[in-house]
Amino acid sequence: NRKVVLASRPDGAPTAENFRLETADIPAPGPGELLLRTVYMSLDPYMRGRMSDAPSYADPVPIDGVMTAGTVSRVVSSNNKDYRPGDWVLSYAGWQDYSVSHGEGLEKLAGDSLQHPSWALGVLGMPGFTGYMGLKDIGQPQAGETVVVGAATGAVGSVVGQVAKLKGCRAVGVASGAEKCRYAVDTLGFDACVDRRADDFARQLADACPDGIDIYFESVGGAVFDAVIPLLNTKARIPLCGVIANYNSRDLPDGKDRLPFLQALLLRKRIRMQGFIIFQDYGDRYQEFVDEVGPWASAGKVIMREDIVDELESAPQAFIDMLQGKNFGKLVIRVGED
Ligand code: NDP
């Protein structure tokens, strides 16, 4: 049983030394318990927060603790009448091959997730729910409006863009590099996608949004947000989902304090910016997502590119790379055979 534990807390960007691979015996399930084999493991930006002991909405992973992750697993053996060997379940087994569960918090895969088990970690799982719900509830998209989203080919952003299009909006993505931008337009159906690493990024974004921005789905922060600010329309909405550009920051950025300017802008243009944590705020509305996005995913109207990396040992580097935009699509580790 391989497991990846948190060896130390990162100071700035995580490094390989912050993780440690360990091996242990495969645990034995007790009465009422079942043994799970991890097949797919999700890597998500929020894990950077769990590596830190700074105040957050969730507890940190303890030093020497197994790193947290959502997983798709198969039941190997079961002493629990609700589960049989071979069942597929969504669980939170973390970065390890095997885990023992009482059955609480597990969800049996059903529908399209049974055909495509990794989708339960992406388009039909937490990231898809995040993009859908943040756009719908806080963004309140109206046909004809312009929606901008960063990390446009990633797990959350790709759903934001495709759902925005299905709601009749103009969808403008931001991503790093020509290949991702081409994919956003040609395959995901964005109206435009701008390379955030281009020298004239801010001007290109302005050109892609001739009518300004009505909804900015904020997943990234940093220079992308800087370029968005002057383009925001009166009554714009900003679902504040993530600020990945800051996750490795130690300090405030250099330069002038722009907070008073931002406050005045929010006031003058009556802009609504609202943070949300998906399951805390919307856990009771999961069915809405299943009912609306499920059929779109079945029909191929909402897709999510997967970036599948083999082997648990690859997880630390894949995670480090994701924080630098090296993933292309939803990052998933294939831990075991399905
Ligand atoms: P992605 O699959 O989109 O992967 C992360 C992407 O972020 C990278 O591929 C990269 O895309 C982009 N990125 C990295 N660094 C920067 C930077 N400095 N500036 C701009 N973009 C950058 O991840 P997810 O879809 O899983 O997550 C997207 C965001 O949503 C994260 O901020 C995450 O924390 C947040 N989130 C929030 C939730 C909530 O409940 N509030 C739930 C789930 C996710 P590229 O290089 O193409 O720009």
C-alpha cells in the first residue's frame, strides 16, 4: 500500500521535498467496513491550502498525514451489506492505493460516471459543480452578456465557458499558450480565448470584449484580474471562486496599494463580487447540477478534457506543475487498474 504524506509545509511554491512516499501493509477491513482500491485520484488547487496551516475554511493536513484527495475507487472486499466487491464509489481516500471505510460519505457511481469513472472527479463532480453553480447563482448569466473566465481549459473554467454558451452568452477564455487557446475556441466553443502570457495580454482581452465584461468568473487573480478591472461593466458580477496566482505567495505584491481604487470602482459601478466554497455554500443544490449538467455531459454538450497521469509516485510533481499551468485539462492520477 503506497501512500503520499505531507513531509513539511511549503514556504512559497511546493517542492518535491514537501512530500514523502511511504509503503505500508494493505489495511484489513473490520466489521461493517470495506476495503477500497483507488483507481483515479483527483489533483486540485485547493490542496495547496491544505498543505498550509494558515487559517482556512478546512483543517490542514497534519505533518506525516496522508494528503487529501477525492478518489474514485473499487470495493475490493466488504463486510458492509450496502457494498459488494467490484462496486465503484466516489470517496475521499486521499493519496494512497488502499483505504478502509465504514461506508459513510461514499457515493456509488451511477449513470455516465459508471461508463467513465473519472468523470466523477471532473465534469460530473466537484469541479463541474463549482463552475456551474458559481456561474448560475452568483453570475446570473443573461443571454447576450459577456462572460470571462481564466484557466479556461481547466476543470472549472471549461465548464463555466460551455455553460455560459448554453445560456446564450459570449464566452471569453484566458489560458496560457496558443495550444490551450485554440482548444478553448475550436473544441470547447468559446468565442475567443486570450493567452495570458502574451506581452499585450490586456489589450488582446479588451479587443475580445468589445462590449465590456458582465460576468468575470474569478479563478485565478493576479495579472488576469488586473486586465479585467477596467473592462467591467456597471452591475457586473464576479463569482470569486479561486485566486490560484496567489496560492504560493508569501507576501503582498510590490507596488502601490490599489485597494481604495478597487473599492471606488465596485461602488461606482455597483459590482457584486462574492466568494463561495462549493460544498459549504451549495451542497444542498447538488441535484440541480446533476439534473442540468448530467444530460449535457451525456449529449457531449459539456465536455471536460482530462489530463491523466499514471502512478501515485507522479502525483507530487503533477501537482507542483498544475500550480504553474502545466496541466491541460482536469488533472487526474491513475493510481490503479480499473
Ligand atoms: P485547473 O484545472 O484550471 O488548473 C489550474 C490552472 O490555473 C492552470 O492550468 C493554469 O491555467 C491556471 N493558473 C495557474 N497559475 C496561474 C496564474 N498565475 N495566473 C493565471 N492562471 C493560472 O484547476 P481547477 O479548475 O481545479 O481550479 C480552478 C480554480 O478554481 C482554482 O483557483 C481553484 O482553487 C478554484 N476552485 C474553487 C472551488 C471553490 O469551492 N471555491 C472549488 C474548485 C476549484 P493556464 O495556465 O491555462 O492559465
